[in-house]
Amino acid sequence: MSDDLRIVIRVRPAEAESSTSEMCEHKGIGHPDSLCDGVVEAVSLALNRAYHEAYGRIQHYNVDKALLIGGQSRPRFGGGCIDVPMRLIVCGRATALPELDLAVLVGAAAREYLDHNLHCDSSLIQIESAVRCGSPNLQQIFARGKAVALANDTSFGVGFAPLSRLESTVLQLADSLRSRPFRTQFPVAGDDYKIMGHRIGQALTLTLAVAMLDREVESVAHYFALKRSMVDTLAASLPAPCTLQLNMLDDPMATNENGIYLTVTGLSAEQGDDGQVGRGNRMNGLITPCRSMSLEAVAGKNPVAHVGKLYNAAANELATALAKLDPTFGTVSVQILSTIGRPVEKPSLIAIDIAGPPQLHEKSRRQIEAEVHRQLHSIASLSDRLASGLIPAF
């Protein structure tokens, strides 16, 4: 390991991390931003496989840009129609493949992802590839880094552990919404959902938005009956004290489809919203404004050289490992900074914040530094797991 690696360890009193309020968010698989993240990550995984087959190793690419342009729809009780389809543009840079057009690969990977993850007809989303060849100076990073991968950006990754009670509860609710039992009980629930959670003292409030499928709803009264049943079912598994509220824009005096959250496809992108890569969940599945965060879009980035992906994953794993080292440690936050052109296993700075005892024992400091070096030595293995999709990007 490089002698010029700087490891900064900062300790703050454990009681300082408790606060009177907290908030966090999760965007579901069908949210417009999540759709963009999911598609570009699927394209990334497809490129990884294609490059290994063609060149024996991953080449330069970054396909971490996408725009989902919403369509136009007319939801109706019993089933409406789509007037203007949604349009998804995938943008980025990639090394050419000898026997496969990049646009064909992008389109096939995107379509397969949508078919596999959405319950609606994915042909209602038009796919356009705007992936072009990358600049020579970035491509040469891969030529120079055959033995050791070199960072293709000066950036940083962030991770923290463990999750708070609110964060864990938000993810628990997301798991329930994705689960087969819930989907079987409530076929009216679309793939587009969002959870916003906040805590005041010990009390949790979760505000949930779920796009409802018009073909499963007979009337306004039927809609509100389904909504009440859904809230009761989901709330039963949440910890107390917790308040769950659903589709808060609904007009209780509505007389037709216009006053409630009704969709043809189960996606707000059919008319209500557009999407972009990087505006959704971080790697832990959450958006956490009360925590240290990187604004890097992880999905679609190259897992070998792009530290915007690699270091966010490394920071999460390092924070999780460090939080388990000492029972007196509270929250551990890790920030890892790169310099473009340096080996990815030799970051410029690792800053570690620990909520714990006022004085950090020398033994604990040595254990922390040893764990840092262990994690950095295994960065190639981490890259392999990212390249094969074993670590989620959002």
C-alpha cells in the first residue's frame, strides 16, 4: 500500500449523533428516476459481459446518463389508454465492439430490463441510444492500467453504518411493497411508488405514494376502499409509534378519475413525471439528507476505473466493517477521495468519522487502519462483484 495514503480518523461523542428529527426517502423500482438508474445499470452489466467476451477484460465506458421523457395518458375506471408513449434516451461513452453495434446492445439490455422488472407493457416506453465513443485520454487510462486499474476521475465515495431505525423502517416498507404477497393481495398497486419518512423524537411518519392501476378500480368509492385496506395491511408490520399515510394529493371529494392517483400503466411517467439518472436512491437504497452523501450517479458507471461507483461501494463496505469493530462505536461514516490517474487501490484520502468514546484507544486505531488496508487490498474483488451485478447500484 502506498506510503502517501492519508487516513484521517475523527471521533465525536456518541450522544452528539442523536437528534430530535430525521428524514430519508426511497424511490421504488418504477419511479421515473429509478427506471433510468435500472436501465443504465443493465446496460453497464451487458457491456461488462460483451467486453469480456470480445477483449478478455472490461474496456473504457460510462453510460451513467439517461432521460425518461413522460408521455400522455387518459386513465379511466376499468382501464384507460396511452395517447403518447414514454421515451427513454440512454447517453454515455463506450469503447466500440468488433461485432456488435452499441445501439443494438443498449436497446436490447434496456428492453430486457424493463420487461423483467415492470408489470406493464414495456413497449409503451420507446428506447433511444445516444451512446458514443469516449475521448482518447480517458480510453488510454485503460491501456495504461492493464496491471492496476487507474482512477478515471477525481471524485469521492461515501458510506455509513449502521442504518437508523427510520432508515431501516423505510427499507422494510419498500420490501413489503415489492413482495409477492402484497402484489397478490393488491394487484391495483403499480410499480411506481415512493416513500418519504421522517422522525420527530421517537415517532415515525411514512408518507407513501403508489400509482394505482385504473383497470383494477371500479369507482371513486372503490379506490378509497382499496386505499384504506392497503394502509391497514402495510401499517400492521411497521414498528410503533409509526404513522402511515398514502397518496396525500387525493381529493376526498373527488367525483371522477381526475381527483385521485390513477394510472394506466402503474407508472407516473406515463404523464405525471419525468426521470433522470442519479436523482434517486444511493447504493444502500436510500436518499439520506441527514447523512454524508455523494452526489455521484452510481448506476451505469464503469466498475473497474470509475471511483464514483467503486468508492461508494468501498465506503459502504468499510463503514459496515468498522461499525462492528467495537461495541462502543455508534454511527461510522467513511469518505474516500481519488485522484485521476492514480491506482484505484491507492486513494488520496480516507476520512473516517466515528460516534464513540471521547478518546480512541490506540488498539482501536490500529484495528481501524488494518481494516482500511484490508478493504483496499480487496478492491479488485469488489470491482468484480460490481461488474457481475452482485452489489446493487441503487
